[in-house]
Amino acid sequence: MAAWRGPRARLGGPMRRIGPSELEGRTVDVLIIGGGITGAAAARDAALRGLDVALLEADDYASGTSSRSTKLLHGGLRYLKQRAFAMVRESCRERELMGVLAPHLARPRSFFYLLYPEDPEPLWQLGVGLRLYDLFSGNPPQRRNHTVSTAQILAAEPHLRREGLRGGGKLHDFITDDARLTIDTVKSAVDAGALAANHTAVEGFLTDGSGRLTGVTARDSLSDEAFEVRARVVVNAAGPWVDTVRGLRDPSTPPMLRPTKGIHIVLSRSDFPLWHALFFRHPRDGRSVWPIPAIDPDLVYVGTTDTDYDGPLDDVAADDDDVDYLLEAANHIVPEARLDRSHIRGTWAGLRPLVAADPDASASDVSREHVITTDDDGLVTIAGGKLSTARAMAEQLIDVVAEALRERHGLPTPGRCRTAEIPLTGGHANGWERARRRSHESGLAPADAYRIVNRYGSEAETVLDLLRDEPDLATVVHPGLTRAECAFACRREQARTVTDVLVRRTSEFFWAPDGGAGAAEAVAAAMADELGWSAAERDREVSDYTGWRRRNGYRLT
């Protein structure tokens, strides 16, 4: 019987990309397919329990849903009406926990929940819901939720539609950079001993004589090298691609998912004046809409749609109907804005990997709860769930994996889950404060210092070290982006394409008015210095990003 090994922590080290030569022929305890937030959190949990774990991601970490959400860590107040009390309680508690584990990525944001005559709930009922929200969260007094009068709302947000406003509630949730949260979770998994490789697609499964899974065949898309990895347990955490992975065994496998598309539009605050996030119902169909001031103080984003989707999973974009739907909502709540498509600075679209249930249910009513299944051949699949509850989902998933390792392979029960106790990489409070002090003393412009510290947390010290030790890296490649951050992404975060940097490492695609197009050549040049690209490779990377941006964004420029 194998002995429990215990975690092999490498706290704060580079997230080195594992290549085929290091994975070929290896046997791990658990192999996780999918590098979104669920797969990343599962890899972190497994590694901290002392399991040998490998994480394979076909594209880049957070390249699917985990970079295209509403960018909230929230309890889901609206789900109380559906009596999903357990889910809301778990979401609230996980939201508060992320404020401790990753304070640089969990930022409190005040919301006004608006009530108009067409809204079904009376003010007293909203008050009961807000008290439950407080009870579930255990949030501090300065973030207590409460009802507010019409006058209080309009004093804070004078541009809102006044006609019929009958008060509402003030509540608090957290905004986040979902892609950075995923990247830091992968880094934390690697710190704890996990092996991780992006741009590495699983192409098939290995089985023994009885048909049970024993590993996978995979291909490194950067080198086009195929290889095999053996695993005692294989986990499918591929998000919207869950059914694709299941279909590698048998294309006729019935689908688990009912994916729905959600889009967001980005507006300038000067065009859409707003200082608090809002929750209100769309005048057309009563769906929930959230306009939210972004981390960038000059921007507001508005989401989201919720429509069934059967298109390509790799490229998801907003269309005219999506954009017009959200513009209609924005003009309804701030009538003087008079927004049209020319005001849109950018959009993004993502898929919710919802578990299929009642086919007659509307897309908005499909449950957001997750399920974990184990097939006869041993494949463990997790589907559904929310960004806010990824850590708790991973804990439940690795409990299932641990039991499978005990029952099938006679391995002893690994260590207990420790993910609620150990900060994410970048989330160490002392290092974060130290980085804050250093950034102010570094000579950086205040906006740049603020961005670097709040993007990387305690890891900002490494970026500051690069700026100090390699002065050429202080060159600005795009407003709000330095060569040092490109170097950091390559050296310590497995960035291997321009798209990796502009979409997942720095979020330029989401917030820059040109979707990062103006940065592509300079980023490619900086990455060429780090990765040894030829001129042809550099040009191809710029072209690839241009194509990706065209396929995934709704742009008027």
C-alpha cells in the first residue's frame, strides 16, 4: 500500500510549464482535464492533500467561462426566491472566504436593488431576503445589507429613472478579475506540487482490459508532440467542453449540459454615469440586469443575457440582438444616457455550463448548482456551478477522488482539505501591504502602481523587482501595460501566446477601447524576447490575436 506523501509546497516559485517529456509515461494519482476555475481549484485541493496531480488545459487557463463571467463573487440574492437556500448560504460564505484568501481579487462593491411598480416583491420581503443574506454571509457591520428609500437611492444615483421608483435595498458583493483568480489558483496548485500544462489537449483515453480508464493521450499544441499520461483517477472538469470530453469515449454519449450564453457590454462612465452597482429587471422580460462600475474607475459594464446556445464552443461573441437587449436595459434605467451602439467600448460573451434538467424551463431558470458523477469506466465528471463556489466544489470533488483512490487502488485516505486556510498565490496580506509601500516608492505613476498591486497582490513585488533590476522592462507597450508584466506573464505564469497575455493575464481585451489591438505588436515583441520567437512567429502571433479578437468581440471600430 502506498504511503501518503504530504504536500510538496514550492510557495511563490515560478509556474513552470510542464512539457510532454516530463509527463510521458508518468503515473499520477489524479489527472484533471480542464484549466478553468473548477479544474484549477481541484488541482490545488488535490496537491495540498498530498496527491500527485496533473492538470491539462487544451487552450489557456481561464480561456472559457472563467474569463467571461460577470466578474462577481456573489451570494446570489435572487436565488432566495427560488428557495435555493443552501446554494446561497454556501456562495455567501465562499465569497467572504475569498476576501481572506485573495484580498487583491475580492473587492467589495455596493449594490442598489431597485424596486419599481412592475417588480413583484414588496419592500418588506426584500428586507427579509437582505437579512438572510447577512445571516448567511457573516459579513462585517460596515457591509450590512438593508432597505433604502427612494430619496436615499436618488441622492446616491441621481441619474436613475425616477418614475415609479419605490425604494429598494443596499447590499454588498465582491467584484473580481475572474481570469486572474483562475491564474492565481493554478499558480497555487503548482506551488503545492501539482504539474500543470496549458495548450495541451486531451485527445483520447487509455483503458485496461476491463474497460476502466487508466490515463489519457494528449498533444502539446505548441510543439505538436503527442504523449500519454497514466492516472489512477481521471477527472473531467472541462466546463462547456464537458460533453466533448465525455464524447471522446463514445460520440453517442448523451449530453449532460444545457449551455446558455451570457454577454456583457462595456460603457464609459461619462456616457453612463453610475457609482454603485445596480440590480433591476429588464422592462422587456423581467430578467435580472446588473450595471456594475468596473475596477477601472472610468468604465461601467452591463450584463447579462441568458439564452440557449448551440454554436461553436471555442469562439463565442455578442450579436446585434444581445447588444440591443442590454442597451435597452441601460437606457431604461438611465433615460438621459440615450445610448446606442456607437457608445459601446467593448463586449464579451461566455457560456454557462449548466446541467440539463427540465427541457421546458427557461434558460434563466436552469439551476446553477453543480453535479459530480462517476461513470462505469471510472471517469469522474463535475459540471455546473459558479465562480463563487469553485473552492467548495473542488473540495467535494476531491473527496470523491480520494474515495475512488481508496476503493480502487488501496491508497490510504490523503490529508484533509486545506484550501480554506491557505491564501492563494498573491493573496498573502503582509506581502500585499509591502508591495503597496514599495509601489509608492518606485516612481511609478499612481495609476500604474495601483494597477500592478491590485492585479498581482503580493506577487507584485516580483513585478517591481523586474522594473528595478531590468530597466528596459519599464517600457510602456500600451497605456497601462509594461514590458515587465509581459515578462512576468511568460516567466512565471505560462503565457505562451499574445492572446494569453492580452485576454487572461492583463484583461486588455475586455477594457481597452480597441480590445487590445493596439498592444498586440508591442506585446509580441516583448514576448519574442522572452520566448525566442522569430520574426515570422511574432507576426503570426499578432495575426492570431487579431483573428481571435474578431471572432470573440463585437466591435464597431
